[in-house]
Amino acid sequence: MRNNPQLNKNGELQHLLTIDGLPASTLRHILDTAESFLGVAEREVKKVPLLRGKAIFNLFFEPSTRTRTTFEIAAKRLSADVINLNVGTSSQSKGETLLDTVDNLAAMQADMFVVRHSQSGAAHLIARHVAPHIHVVNAGDGRHAHPTQALLDMFTIRHYKKDLTRLRVAIVGDMLHSRVARSQIHALTTLGVPEVRVIAPKTLIPSCAERMGVQIYHDMAKGLKDVDVIIMLRLQSERMRGALLPSSQEYFKYYGLTSEKLALARPDAIVMHPGPMNRGVEIESSVADGVQSVILSQVTFGIAVRMAVMSILMGNEAGETA
Amino acid sequence: MKIHIRNGRLIDPKNGIDAQRDVFIAAGKVAAVGAMPEGFHANRVIDASGLVICPGLVDLSARLREPGYEYKATLESEMLAAVAGGVTSLVCPPDTDPPLDEPGLVEMLKYRAKSLNQARVYPLGALTQKLAGERLTEMAELHDAGCIGFSHADMPLSDTLVLMRAMQYAATFGFTVWLRPQDAYLARDGVAHDGEVASRLGLPAIPSCAESIALSAILALVRETGAHVHICRLSSREGIALIRAAKAEGLPVTCDIAVHHAHLSEMDIGFFDSNCHLVPPLRSQRDRDALREALADGTVDAICSDHTPVDDDAKLLPFAEAEVGATGLELLLPLTLKWAQETGVPLSAAIAKVTAEPARILALNNGHLGVGQPADLCLFDPEQYWKVEPASLNSQGRNTPFTGFELQGKVRMTLVEGHVVYELPDEG
């Protein structure tokens, strides 16, 4: 394996591109820092001046509302200047290459790019290309990684379950196409979760999934038995049209989370979902809105986690002031 | 022009020579090997002390990018790369723009190549018109224009009826059909081997069975039609097993691998190195080991460069969007030597894989240095290390996964038909 491209010469985080290969201490440091930012949202003035004068470009080559918004809020709470660009609708359609777009924005004195792209590896490509003072945060690249989502999920699990080293976690759904699942799996195994299960039909599981340290289940009843955490993955509607799945009805019947299936998990199990949810496809409304659901907490924690990532990358971590 | 090459180690696998022998060249041909013929007065004496003299390399696949892709490479740049790599004969696949499906295009390419007076160029004609997989090309006409065989390059040919008819028609005239086995459906949208790395990186994957299913179909059609088929760029263990069985059965098939597949695996993709976006994909380490073994035991007949120069911009893209291919003409020899050294294969057997063996596949009487043969040969220093860097390559394509590697074996001089077409500049 070559040098980890997200670390600088001193082993510090220069970019956040993937969870894969990051040490547990780095992940814990991000989560601990996020903890200290949680309080900011409760203040009358929801801002800290850590990134004042810094320019953060949200560079979204793929449409997104939620992720982009939470990054924007996180950056603004750190007092950074935020510029949102939905590139999918402008320069790329005029034939400008990805790196041309990046170069142009870098020339506008960017300090950080938050990038989402439909291709696996796009964030790595940008990180290799930009000048050393610019930081890149991967906000989702193809099927590859979505590290801040995984970190906020870890934050949520730690918040509700405290000790990760005693947990059984089940991830249910389309792992094959899911950058969220890949990042979650790396984060869970790195942080010492002893049992990570993936539950899905064979068409939605990559061929070497076990090599990532998970156990594969095709029977949801067996897979959910005695788990502490259930993470539901979003099933995109286009997956229904090809040869991957016959119908959303059959998928819901066998892999949708209902209150009956939830009862197989531990009574204090929490239910998570990275959003946006397809009610009635992967999750029943009564479960999504039920007492075991922590889905909205995930969103709230997402802001603190993204503040932590941005401040750590820029070398300005929250101290006493936060 | 008479040339005397002296003090070199002559390795001529086809003629079973690996010994210190002088080579004498007159009128473009090998005049004698060993003792100087009577009355031979050399115009030039080349001292090959410490060097290996071998037949010029015969490369079974090198894209010269003409016509159609001159911004990626030109005939001038790639023909220089060929001779700088010791390659004196090369086969170019028909996937130019337009594809080589008309005699006029082939004649033009042959003419352009010949006027450069460097390596010999043997085009493959398109098996179907526009490589669209529907209508046969005028194979006999194309053959007369200079095509050495017929191929579908990397374009899908899913219609097995068309494939069978094409093989029957080619067999009518005794032409060889060159096929890279890949099931178009199983490979659709895929960019990497369906294994550990694609699973982890979230890259759309191509399973090994895409190769073995297509290869099984081709072998069944060989039995049906009796066509001679050359299987191009094998990549998987399963593919090797099928070829081994087909050869044992006596089917008229030969095969090659690309030299990068003898060294690299999916692991080399690392963090999305687009130089490793290759066709077929780099597979697992077990697959790579099977390819290396099959080369040694003769299941795989030949090694080619699969030279594919790509412009920098086309590689500076996310992995899946980056154009496939690697530059290779100048790496074919050192990477073949590296394989031999690592596996304990004798130098002579390794050189056969890039000279006599590919010549046999092409049914050409070259790839050896018997008396009376055209004097196509290469002198290389087997000990010299050199670093693969963009500046160290003559090809216009700088795209190679081997950038930064120190490779052993440097071509010092190349002759085609008794003319020195390349001489490594002296280092100052």
C-alpha cells in the first residue's frame, strides 16, 4: 500500500478523503473535538471565530441538499466564508474538466474544498492536484467513501451506546452502491466494534465484502438477532429497474425494517439512517419515527462533526473558547 | 553497408544460440554468424562487449494512434519509441478512427509507416465493419492490402452468430482471428477486477468469468469452424486453465498476455492510480501468479506491450473516467527480463517470448537471426539500470504504472534490415 494521501509528513490529517487507513486515535480525536462543538448550537450567538477569514468552497458535482447544507452551517458556525457551487449544472456541462474547475476556484484563494462527485476517487484526484495549503474534504465520491457521514454515525453510536467495543452492529441494504456503508464499516472496525454485520440480498453485496471485516447475512431475521445498532441504507429507486431487485414491494418484505423485525434486536437497539429515507421501501414509518430511532440526532450531530473535521484540518481546534 | 558486430553475447532462441558470437551483416541481411566470411570488409564495426545481441522484438500489440488520435501520439513518436525499445516488428490493432476496415486505410498506414524507415508495421484488419459487430469486412481485400489477421480490438462482439460467421469466413482463406475474450454484458460499466480492491474502493467491477465465459464461447466456435484464433491479453487464472485444456485438445489456438499483467495486480491501483486503469483489468495476485507460471510453461505463447499512449489530460480524471491503457513499447524488454529474473527463467527463453514466439504466431519468418534473414536486431545492456520517468520515454504517451521503477536492461542499438535505426545517445 502506498503512503496514505490524506496525511501530511507529520502524520497529521491534511485531507479527509476516506476512513480507510486512518488510525483509531485520529477518529477518536475528531469525535472528541465534535463533542466540544455540540454546545455552540445552544448559544445565543451560534458562532466561534476559529476559521474567520477562511474561504471554504462547497464543490458539489452531484446534487445534494442535506449534506451541503450541514457543511455550510458547520463552516458558518466556525465563522468561515462559504461559497456554494453546484458544478453539475455549470462548467462541467460546458466541457471544463474537473481539475480545470478546481484550478479556477483555487485561484480565488480557496482554503478548503468540500467535494461531492459521482465518481469513486474524485476527491483523491483533487487532493493530489491542489497546492499543499488547500485542504480537501470528501463529501461523497461515487460508491467509495463518505467519511463525515461515517464519523457522525460513530458519534451518534458513541453518544447512545458509550462503549463501542461491546457492540453488535447491523448494516442493512445496498452495500454494493453505498459509499456510506464502506466508510461506516471502516470506522466501526477501526474503533473496535467486534461484530459488524451486513444484511442484504446477494445482488447488493460486493464480491469481497468479508475482506472488509464484516459478516454477511441474507436472512434479516438472523442478521438482526441481538444487535445493538441497526443502520438502514438508502435504496435508490433506479436499483429497482435493472436486474438487481425485482420490486420495491419484495425488497420491503424481506429487507425493510418493520417493528416486528426490530423486535428481534436488543430491546435498547437504536435505529439509524443516513437519509434521505424511502419510507415503505427500506423502513416503515412507525420505526423511522419510533422511540428507538435516532435519525434526527444524526443530523444534529452531523454539524458538530463537520465543524470538528474542518477545524482540525485547518489546524484550529476548539479549545477553552468553544 | 556492411556491419560487423563483435564481442557480443548472441541470444537467438529459435536457432538455439546463446553464446559469444560475432554477427556479420551485408545488404540488409545476416551474412554470417560466428566466423567472418571470406572477403568481408565491414564499413562499420560495432563493439558489443557486455551487450546482448538478439533478434529485434516482435510486439503483438502496439497502438500507434493513427489515423484519428494524433493528439495522443503520432506515427513518428511511436515508431521512435518502438526502436528505442528494441522493437523491430509490431502489430497494430484496428481500433483507430476510422477503424482499419477498408483497404485504403491499411495501405495508407503501411505507406506512412514504411516511409519512416523504422520498425515494420503489421496491421490487423477490423473483423467487422466499423467494429460494430454486425457486418463482415472485406477480409481478403484487406489481407491483400497488408493485414496480417483480423481482430475486434476491445470492441464488444456480443452476437455469437456474427462471430461464428466471421471465423468461418476467415478460415476460408486461412486468416487468423485475434480475439480478446470478454463478455460484454458482464463487463458493462466495469473498470476494475471484481475483487478485494474494487469492493473496497467502490469501483464498478468486471468478474473473471467475463473472460472465461467469452473464452469458452470462442473455443467452442474454434471447434465448430476450425478457424485459427489468437487469444489476446489473457488476464485470469480461469482463462489460463481453459487455454491449457484447449491446447491439450489440439485446438489451433495461441495466446498472449500484456507485459504489465505479468507484474501488477489489483493492489497496484492503490488510491485510484488511473495509470492502472487497464483493459483487461489488473486482477488478483493469484491471477497474476497463474499468468507468470503459464508464461514459463508455454501455455502463454508470447508477451506483448499492449502499448496504448494516452494524453495526460485523459488520465487526469477520476479512475473510471480516465482513458484506459499504458505506454509500453519501451518497457517490453526490461519488464520481460524482470519476469525472467524473478522466476528463474533463462534469458534465452524470456527473449523467445518477445521474438521467435510472436513471429511464429504471425507466421512470419522473422524473430530470429539465421543466415540470410533480414538483419532486424537489437543490442541491449542486460545489466544497466534505468529509471522510468516521463523524460526517459520517447513515446508521446507517458502513462505507465511503472513510473518511478528502476528497471534493468537498456536498449543500446536497434537495426532494421541492416540499418541502424536507433542508437542510445552516449551519456556525457
